[in-house]
Amino acid sequence: MNVDILPPKKVVAQITFHGASKGDFWLALERPEPSICIHDPGFDVYLFVNADTIAIHKVWAGMASFADYLGDGRIELSGLSAHVDAIESWSKLRDFACMNPAVITR
């Protein structure tokens, strides 16, 4: 999480996964320590992410871009437009894109 660019007030995002794995999670995006909740924390939600589990993993691993899946519905965002526009930079989803894949030798 890129804490330095989070907004000054807490933003709660609800993430709903579908596909290979299903479930709801909540991110409390705040400085200095963002947190993830497996149960609804009871705060107002300002950003909703509906994502195919495999798609979000591919973005996180740098195998695809966030935009690749926004267009085909595998990732859907709704909420305040400023938060929708910022979620990719806040979450640093492509952190591993610059790394070379591991080579397994036997």
C-alpha cells in the first residue's frame, strides 16, 4: 500500500471477489497504517471493487494492466470518482511487474 499518497481522511473500500474464490473484504485505507477486515467494520464505504480473483492476481503480478480488466467487466469499480481514479496507485497493484520471473532448476 502506498501510504504516502492516501488521502488525509480514511477511505473504506469493499472488495467483493468472484470466480475462483469468493468473498467480501474491507480495506480501511488510512495513514499511517491501512488495515484489511474480513468482517464489515461498520464504517461508511466510499469505494466498491468487484473483481474476478484471477484477474486481480494477474494485475498484482504484472501479467496484465488494471485497465485490461476494467473494460471487460472482470474488475468493476464504483464510488467517488477521485477514489476510483486513485485505487491503482494507492494499492500498488503492479509492484511485481518489474521483477523477472523465477527460474526453477532441477
